[in-house]
Amino acid sequence: MTVRDALRDGVAALGGSGTPFLDASLLLGKALGLDAAALFAAGPDDLDPGSGAAYRALLAERSSGIPVAYLLGEKEFWGRRFRVDRRVLVPRPETETLVAAVLEACGDRPSLRVHEACCGSACVALSLAAERPRWELSASDLSEEALELARENAELLLPTDRPGGPCRFVRSDLLASVEGTFDLVAANPPYIPSGELAGLGIELRFEPRLALDGGADGLELYRRLVPQARSALAPGGWIFLEADGSQAGALRAIVEEAGFAEVSTLADLAGIERITRGRLPWKT
Ligand code: GLN
């Protein structure tokens, strides 16, 4: 069997996955230790039995619903490869809008104290840290095992001589145990209403429930986080929050009620109202 035949069989086997060609290519590349370009160049070659067996095992796992990112052990986010496994939510493309929104609003600031709450893999904090080497970054999560992985990603992705210093990590329920004053707080908290979780895609069953379950209406954590952020931010400080488009209006109300001004929601690339931001007044 050639590499190309194996790819064709894999696409057929994953017919139900939504993106069978992409998934099968990534898994075959993983089994062969090849990137996409090398994989397609190897199309006419014979598939060795060891790689064939590894590939079939990966296909079977994928068919059971395990996200591709967990099988690969990594996920690309904002142009960098983050290590991911079952300890954290797989970074989503829509969360790149959170990074884009922060850079658009504050990207020209030479220094900024930024905290990411509910950081998971820390894809947001570490992307900002990598893009803006002088900014001071910190990140928190309730899950100790998520923080372990976030620290691994920091080691992997940030230079040790970063002018703004290393990204600081702290275990915390939202901002309860986070010390310090910030110019910007960003978060992608769990926001799926508890009652909707069971009806969503099979892949979500393999991800940490803690990273997805947002309580009755999905906004429970925001009701605690937004007032905490208000206290932790300096005058003129920003908050940037990801949520689902259906929650944008209710979330803007929570942010306004906490005393933030200039409250608005930005759409992601799919046109879904995704990132709600607000800013504290300079004088209160
Ligand atoms: N956007 C994710 C999803 O729909 C949810 C992420 C979250 O709850 N923070 O799968």
C-alpha cells in the first residue's frame, strides 16, 4: 500500500468527522513523522508496516471522537504551536480574535501589565507575550494540571531573556488569588450553558468540563470575574472577554454594570459577536 492509498482509506474511514481530508493528512503525517509538504511528496512511496499500524490506531482513536489536537499533542494558534492534551481545552480559531482585539486596541503601547484569567494552555497570554516582548504577562487557572501544561508552553515558546520577564502563573479561582494591578485583563472563561453541553459535538466530551461549563446561562463566571477585574485594573484599564454571540448583549450589560465604559463587542472571522471589551474611566 502506498502513502497515497493510505490517505485515501483514512479519508473514507473518517467520513463523519467534518474535515476528513485534513484530519487523515495530519494523522498520517504524525504516523510517518512528516509535515504536510513532505507527506504529499511521499505519496507514491510504500507505507512501512510500523507506520501503517500507528496510522490505523490514530484513525480508530479519531473515529471515537478524540480531537485531532490531542492525538497530535499540539495545536497551532496565532502562528505558534502550543502543546495540548486532555488537561486543557483545545485552542479554538475564534479565540485568535481575542488576541487580535487586544493588539488592535493596545498593540502600540510600549509597556502593559496584562493578566489572562482561565488561561488553560495559556494560548492568549503567551501569544501576547511573544508578540510584545516588553509587556508584563501573567496568567491564572483553577486547574493545577492546566497550569502545568501552560508552564511547559511558556518554556517552549518564550525566550528566557524576554525584556518584560517571564510569564507568571498562579493557581486561582478567577482572580481571587491573583495579586497585582493590571492595565488589561483578558479571558476566555467557560461559557457553554450546562444544559447544552450534552447535546454538543462528541469531541467536547474529551475536553475538561471545567473549561466549558459556564453554569445555567453560561455567564456565571463572568458575573464574578468582571467585578474582580474592575478592582484589579488601573484607571483606564481594559477588559477583553470571549463569549458566544448569543450571550453578547447580556455580557455587555454585566460589563457596563461593573463600571466599565466604551463597551462593545467585536465579531470573529465567522461574523459571530465574540469579543466584548470595556474600559475603566480614568477618574472614578
Ligand atoms: N468556543 C468553545 C466551543 O464552543 C467554548 C469555549 C469556552 O467555553 N470558553 O466549543
